[in-house]
Amino acid sequence: MSLNHSSAVKATAVRSSGLPNTVILGYGAGNFGFALLGLVVAVNLQYFYTDFVGLSAGLVSWSLLFARLFDSITDPVMGYLSDRTKTRIGRRRPYFIGAAIPLAIAFYFLFTPPVFEDPASHQTHLWIYMLCLYVLTYFIWTVGAIPYYSLGAELTDDYHERVKVIAVRESCALVGLLAATVLPAYLIYVYGGVKGYSFMGGILGAGVAFFLIFAGVVSRERVEFQGRPPMNPYAGWFATFANPHFRRLLIAFVLSSIAAAVPAVLVIYISVYIIGTPEWWADSIPGWLPTWSYYLLVYFLAAIMSLPIWNKISHLLGKRNTWCIAILIAMMTSAGGWWLEEGSIAYFTVILFIGGFSFGNFLAIPPSMVADVIDWDEVETGKRREGNYFAIWAFTTKFGAAITGFVALQVLEHVGYVPGQAQTDLVKTWMLWMFSWFPALFYFASALMLLRFKFSQADLHAVQTQLGRV
């Protein structure tokens, strides 16, 4: 360890803990907006463009891939800019406040494409439109999201309070996810088809902007973290990989992210083409609550219920062991999806409830572990580089989702998927395999990698002692 660096930091270090609940809740509220937008894009976008707009699944998959590849350029740059910014209101808040309204506008137009009577003869126009708006939406998302998530690692130095901050933030996200399961379905049902999606984009975009601005106004930043010279953005990425604790954590996270990405892409397809909508559902359930919306509702309600439980388990067993338990639960529920069949609503509900319970852990525990290993990096380098760390964290999530989403839609295209029609047995088999065994294998690999992660609460205490925050 570099004693010179740690001594320099220690001279100006001030331990932060005991955050007011207003600050924690105000900061967390921003994630309501990000989650609301994120789920609609992750779950609804590809289904909207294939089954409503008429764009082929193959071209939709290329849009997903190109947009995420573009993120590979913008994420590190945004982390670098955020780390080096110094303003009267901080180095993080100006970005997510400033991104709020542009993000709302881009989100609206993403779900307001041109309408053609014969979309088959306008595939190129539709693909270019989707690609440009998707890239723009995620570019603005990056401008706001990287500084926002980086701020969460700076608010407190306390090991358990970091879990609380992240848990509150992700609780707000889960409320946003719940809203994203019901509001889009309702708005689409009321206004119908493509117009319903467009209206949904406008209403939800405005909500996203409000919560990001609110979070920026209520949150606060630590003055002592401003003004430290950052590394070149790409050099900062490579330096971040020199942190052995982060490397192991990141690999486990990437594997879990890949495992979670394909089911997110396919959940509507599974609910429509595998399980279907039985007559009793159509007769007794309001038309604005389709089966896929109900499934997502179950999943995210279970995640909300799980957060205080995972927090207590983390206090007893530590963060790594707690996350490992959740990964194993996710692996088993994913594998259980192989036996889904027509009409198996009750069975799918059980799977999603248990899977949602594990998902709550995935939201809260891993980001708080990143905050811990950033302190280790500060001792080694004398720098606070949350922007670099969370740029990598965000990029791996988005890139993993892009690759797996691309592959899933390409597979559907090649095995004969036809939008809006009964699918062949071959298509259904591939849907089920990608929804079940594929993520189960990646969850298993993630658990194995996580066992190599060794940074504990005692290690964090030793690091913060050197930083003068104990």
C-alpha cells in the first residue's frame, strides 16, 4: 500500500455517517425515475417494435447491440467528467438534474415512431429511427445515471449504513418497477396500440424528469471529494481493474447480469406465446392488466418484501455470503422455468415470487460492496474514483443485456418466430431454453466466482482506519 497516498488523504478526511433520513430518501427517489424508464425499455421496447411497429426481430436485435456498444464509449467518459467536475452544488448533481428533461423527451420519441401501412417495405426507415432514438435515450441516460449511482458510494463511510442507502435507493427503484408494470399496460389499454405506447412515453417521461430533479435538489455532496485530479477516462478503467477485490466482484456481477438479461427480454413472449391467456382470465380480470403485467407485478412485489430480510441476513452472514444465497435461489427458479406450459399461471407465479425475492438482494447488496472496495482503492491510489467504478458497473450491465438480448432475438428470428401468430414447437422450445437453463448456468458460474471475493467488514474497517475515517 502507498502510505504517502493514504497519509495525504487522511489529513483532510472526515468520516461521514448517520445520514438524515430526508437525504437518504431524497437521493433514493431519483432511482424511481431511472427504474421506471429502464424497465419499460428493457421489457416493452423490443415487443413494441416487433409486434406493433412491424420491425423484424433481427433488426431490433441489431439496434439493441449498437446502442450498447455506443455506451462502451460514453460510460468511461461520463465517469471521468463526473469525477473531475467541481461546481457550487457538487460534481454529481448537475448532471442528473440537467439530464432529466432531455431524457423525458427522448423517451417519448422512442415510443413514437412513424407509422406505415406496410412496415415490411419500410424496414430500413424504421430500423434507423429506432437505432437513433435508442442511442440518444441511452446517451442521455448515461449522462444522468453514472453520476447518480456514483453519488451513492460517497454519502456515507459506514459499512452497514451503505447497505441502508443502497437498500432505500433500490426500494425506490422497485416502486418504480411496480409502476412500470401497471402504468404502461393501463395507458396502452386506454389509448390502444401504437398511440397508447406514445402516450405512455410522454406521461412516464415527465414522471422520470420530476423525480430526477427532486433527487438533485434534496441530495447533498461531500465537499472534500471535489477537486481531486482524476485519471484519463480509459486509463482510469484499466487502473480500476488493478483492484483485485473489484475484479472478482465485477466478474460475478457480469455473470449474474447476463443470467438476468434474457428472461427480461423474453418475459412478455413467454407469457403471450407459451402460457397464453386463459378464458377465465379474460372474463374476470380487467383488460388493462394483461398476464405479463401481472407476472412483473408479482416479481417486483416479492423483491420489495425481500429487502429488509436481506438487510438482516447481511448483518448476520456478511454481504458476500448473503449475495451468494440469493444467486443460488435465482439459479433454481430459472431452471424451473423449463417446465412452463400453456395455462401454467399458478406455477409461473410461484417461480416469479421466489425469483423476485432473490432479485431484491441483487439490487441492494452488490452496489454496497462496490462502495467498500472503492475505499480500498483510495488507500492504494489516493484518488476517489466512484465515477470510474460505477461507469464500469453500468456498462457491464448494459453490455451484457445487449449481447444476450441480441442473441435471444436473433435465435427467435432464425428458428421462425412470427409476430402475433401461434408459434411452432421449435420456437417455443428455444424460448423456454433461453428463459430457463441458459440463465441457470450463468448464475451457477456467478456463485463460483463470488466465493473468491474476500473483502469483509473487518477489511473495510482497516482500510478506513488508514484513511482517517474511523
